[in-house]
Amino acid sequence: MPCIGRKKETLMPHLLSAAPSARRPLLATASAAVLAGALLLTGCGSGSPSSPGGGSQPADQSADAALDQVNLGLIPITDVAPVYLGIQEGYFEDEGIQLSVQLAQGGAAIVPAVMTGEYQFGYSNVVSLLIARDKGLPITVVSNGSSSTNVAGKDVTEVAALPDAGIENPADLVGKTVAVNALNNFADVTIRNAVEQAGGNPDDVDFVEMPYPNMPAALERGDVDAAWTTEPFRTQILEAGGEIVSSPMTDLTQDFDSAFYFTSEQTMQENPELVERFQRALEKSFQFAAENDDEVRTVIQDYAKITPELAETVVMSRWYPEINREGLEKLGSAAVKYGVLKNNPDYEALIAD
């Protein structure tokens, strides 16, 4: 579901809107010291990867021999619904891939698992991947993952507060305590940008790290004044009487891409054909999800463990494979400005040809 008029980085070699391009040479390995540094990344929170019964997709053993066994690290949030639908619809098997979903609490576990080859692909928020490259990790983005709705107050990830918190807009976050899923990452960058745009001092916002599932109760107890929250927890807070007080993604740019699918440069170099097959299957999965909202709201009940009633009301991301390069550069500049990145990102190295 590409957006007309936006500047795009096209990652799918077989998209109708893009011609194939030559692949740049890539690094083959990462040093042990650099990999150790990956363990310090705070992707979407901490936590170890797991292979729960509901996460891995079993296969008929007779078919396994003809398929490449591929592990994909995901976070159990609504944004990754297209992958589950793609497995269900057979798009990955059509490309010769037996895809096994490995669930983790965040990119802090997924990034090093991809680097070591335990996972061939992973999903992580954009800032975590910029941080990984900033630390010298040879990761490569192979597809967009999820994108903003472009509707303030009705976006997938926003800042919510209770009515008695005295917060009506981003400037009111000054002097307040805001729960975020990871410090010095995606939330900090976008919230600070929104506060500054609204005329406030971004340095005067107090961020507290906690897992997304803990945020609704923390707001109710008064432990925090506001929460950077994503679906399905965003809708849970609203149904409990909360209000959206800031939409940082839409404040930063239109067509904001919040997360990417990625691999290691070693996988890109050693098995580029596998990457292309994964990209094609993912593209088909995005298209199916974009055209079948009922199917999306059904599948999230299983892996995200939410009720049918909640599944009917949560806000969904938009899905398309192209990357909004202009928006990515705005995010990268903000990450440098607010001290989350030390260096200006090398976007050519980050994004696969």
C-alpha cells in the first residue's frame, strides 16, 4: 500500500515499481567484541528470545526437506500480523521457506540472535537498528515493517495520560514522568521532538523504563503521569478512561516507518537469493493484510493473546515494503540531536539494495 508522492527506498527486487539494482559487497562477519555490544541494545525492551508452542509454525515433515528452514525473530505486537497471515496463506512456503517465528520481548534479544545466525531475519524498531549500526554491527534492512496511520490521536503508538494528569499536549509533558519501553531509544527521540515542536524543553521530561504490559496499571496507580504506549495496550488505556495527549510519530513526519525487517550482512552476502525470496513472501503478506482487515483482527487474537472485543477496536499500522527515506533521515537527525546516536547514520550501508 505505497503512498503516492513520497520518496521511497524500494527493497523488493521484483516490485513492479522498481527495477533490480546491483548488490553492493557486504561484510561477512562481526567480531565477538562487537556482538557482545549488541547485548546492550535496548530494542523494544529487554528479554530473551523464546520458541513458544504458539510462536513456531509446525510443518509436515515430508515437506521440510524441500524447504529452507528459516527463523524470524518477532515481538508479539499487532504490527507483525502480516507475517502470521503470510504463513497461514502459504506465501513463505511458495518461496521455498519453512518460516519459524521466534518470539522475544524486544530487539535487545533479536539483534544479537540475528548477528550470530540463530535467526536469519528479525524485526525491530527503526531507532534500535540505527543504534546497532552506530555501534558497528553489520546489519542490513531488507524491508519496511510497519508505518504510521498519519492520523494524530489514532496512531498505533502514542502518548496517553489520564484526564486528571493535567496533560493536554506535548508541551505539558515538561516536568512530567513518562513511561517508555526502553530508555535512549525510539520513544525518547520522538517524544523529545514533539515536546520541542510544541515549545517545551525536551530535557525537562523524565523518562522511566517499563514493559508495555505494565503501563496501564502504572498510569492507574499514579506511578507515572503519561505512557508511550502501543497496541493493544494503547486501546486498553483508552478504554480505562485515558486520553491521547501526543502523537509523536505524526509530529515527526508523514508516512513514518516505525520498524523494519532486517538480516545480517553475512546472510546478505552468503545467501542473497534467500533474502529475495523472503522479501517477495513478505510483500505478498503485506498486501494480503492491507486488503483483509478481518483476517488481521482474527490472527492477532492468537499470537498477541488479546480478546476478540479488544481485537476489534485496536488501531492497525499500515503495511507496505517501501521505506520512506526522507522520514528515516528526519528520525536519524533527531536521534543524533538528542544524543541517542553518536554519528550521522550511513543510510546506504543500512538499507539493502
